[in-house]
Amino acid sequence: MSERLWAPWRYDYVTSPDGGTDQCVFCEIGKSEPSKDRENLILHRGEHAFVVLNRYPYINGHLMIVPYGHVGDISSLDKDERSEIMELIVQTEEALSKGMNCQGMNGGWNIGSAGGAGIPGHLHLHMLPRWNGDTNFMATVGAIRVVSQSLEKAYEQLSVFFGGK
């Protein structure tokens, strides 16, 4: 017997080499009107960077910290940008710890295509909450990730830690 897991929201992303747009998705989201933040899953806008839920998460609560500037590596950020991103890492860690009640966390940069960056031209930091036992046979055997929470619910849960309603 064959079972299916449906994820139709990923179709445009997986069938397009650039994620479904001719523009950098991070630049487009960063330039969007603040009134579109919920639609774009932006939890926080700073002066130099923003915090956004990953639309294609590895796990529920998967956040990204993204500089507004279109740069591909950390050394291209100026001191103020690096400083703000570090503060956002601290704020994101607290939001995930308290808001998601996680037992651990992964975070990191994927710099360049060889480093695994899906969008190599625009630097972004991934922050992922982790729980004991959150890796199961689906990921190990089937190369499938099971995300147990909707993006809308995760947004609601985390937005309070970034000054949201």
C-alpha cells in the first residue's frame, strides 16, 4: 500500500530554478510594505535586517535572519549590519526557546552554492528549534520532512516575541 504526503504549496518553488521569481526573493520580501508582513511571514523588521519564517521549513518554527542588502557573504556586511544580526540571533534564540518550548536549536549560514545555499547571492542565517526525538523514520528512510505545525500557527506563536500582537 502506498501513502502520499501532499505539499502543493511547494510546486512553484520546486519547478522553478530560482524559487518561482525572476527577482531575489529576500530582496522582494525586504522591500515589501510592512502591511504585507504577515503575508510574507516577516516577524520583525530592523534597520539592517529582518526575521522571517521559512516558507519551506525543515521543521516548524524554522526562522531566517536576512540582511536587507543583497550580499553573498558575511565579510560583505558592515559593522552595524553584523551587530544588528547578532542581536537578532539573541532575540530569535529567546523567541524559539520560549515560544516553541524547544529543547535545543540549530543555526547557521550556507554561503555559496557549494556551501548549500539555496539563494547563494543573498546571505541569510537559519535558526531551527529542535526537540528530543524530532527526527524520525520519515527523514531517515524516506528523505521526507514532517512539519507538524502550520506557518500561520507558528507566526502567531512567535510574533509576540518580536513585538507582534
